[in-house]
Amino acid sequence: LGGGGEKEEEGASEPPAPTFDVSTLKANSEPRAFAVEPSLFLDLLGASFSFLTRGGSGAFADGYKISLVPCDDTKYSPLSIGDYMLLETCSPTAELKAAARPLPLVLYEFEACPFCRKVREAVSILGLEVNFKPCPSGGNKYRRRVKRKYGDSATFPFLIDPNTGIRMFESDDIVSYLFKTYGDRTIPGSLTGGWRTALTAGLGLLPRLGVGGSAKNSDPPERPLTLWSYESSPFCKLVRERLCEYQIEHTQVSCPRGGTNRQRLYKEAGRFQVPYLQDPNTGVELFETAAILEYLDEVYGVETAAVKYL
């Protein structure tokens, strides 16, 4: 835990944006609600396990409420019934702090870490925007940066808050800080279980067999991507795993049920569905998990050349 306003390292000057033709993707890129690509069925099944072990933590915004109101086409609703629709909202405190639009937090972490998951759940519940610096095992970018600055004993997650100057290790301390600073100071029971929270988070990761924990050959872009997502969604998890393995910096706009960012995406894209990826390096904007994964592989993945032995 520490203060100070040391500025985070910035990338080089922005290169001219290349282009990518989405029509070349084999996977369907047209948004379809609750559609599952057969090739992803087992992956989604494994990614759903953590929803069960964690009791859906991260799915609902702080102070989640639901009500039945007259239909309004300008507002996002998960369901309409005749002339009425369901309206999901969060606590007034969360709405006010979201409206203030603080600078995105910076989080060094990796997907296959139960302690990192605890922080990601808190981020999702609070509906925060967070710049993720993926630190998978074997990573030569952000993981190395933290180890060089703080020593080999430095652990993840590691949080930097540009709004307050705080820099912080230790998941429980980070969770407490987030709810104190961006919530109403009350930490949900799902995140106050100590070792039990870490255990259930770890158990939820078992079916994925370490996916999202080790770096893969990649050519990450200079400019960070934007991912509209929330923690308990298995569709979003598969995308975050790939982003982590490729060490692709990305800003997550957290969209829990009842969160204000769902309305933002509905207004911006004309519908709400996650994951939704925006890549300023190519101008590509994509719904659909399978299409996003294929896109990331095509644009930023690097195949390992076969080694011939004499």
C-alpha cells in the first residue's frame, strides 16, 4: 500500500491504424443472444463452473434492484412484458460515482489466479473501468515490469489508482480499498470469506486447466483494446483468457446486471450484449465470443515455427 502520483509508463507514438476485414472470419460475427457455437460448448461449460463455486459473484451491480416500468425504447431492458419492461438498477451511490467517470484504474493481474479473480469480481460489482495489464506466467511485458520495479517476490494482483495515487498489492486490501473509495464501504459477503473466498475462486478455475495463466507467442498492439464485459459471464471469460495469454492491454468497461454501463453500451451500439470488443488499432468492433477469439488469433497471435531436428 502506498501513495504518490508516479505516472504510469506510456507506449510509443500511435502508428497508423491498419485495417481488417471482418467478413473473412469463419465464425459468425453477427450478434445473437444466448447463441452457443458448437466448437465452444465444452469451453463455455468449463468457464461456467466458477459461476457456481462463486455463487454468481460479480454478476450483479452493487445495490442491485429490479422493477417493472412502462416500456421505453431509449432504455436497456433484459425483458419486456406487454407494455412494460424490467428495469435493472444499482445503488444511488454507485450511480453517482459512475456518473463522475473517474479515470480507469490500472490492474496488473492474470486470468488463472484466484486472488486476481476476487479483485475482478469487486471491479465488476462496482461497474468500474479498469485498464488491465495481463501478467501471465512467462510473460515478458507487464509481469516483467512489476518484477523489475518491486522485486521477484512481488505478487499479483497489483493495483494503481491514478485518481488517488494509491499503489497496492494483496487482493483483500485492494477489495477493501475499492469498496471504500468507489462503493458505499460495505463489502459483499461473497468477498469477505478470507481463505474460503480464495478457495472457491480457485476451485472454479479447475475445469479450465490453467488456461489464461501462461503467455503464448503474440504480437500485441500498442494501443489498448476496449472490452465490455463482466466477471461471471463464461462468454466473457473465454475472451479475457485469450487477451491475457497474448498479453494484450485492454480497458474493461464493467457491465454487471443493474450497472449503468449496460445503458451506455445500449446507446452506443444499439443493443446490449457482451463480450463486445473495440480495437482502435484496426477499427474493428465485434460481438460474439467465437468471432472475437478468431479475430485475436488472426491479428495478434503468432504461430510457433516447427523445429526440425537433424
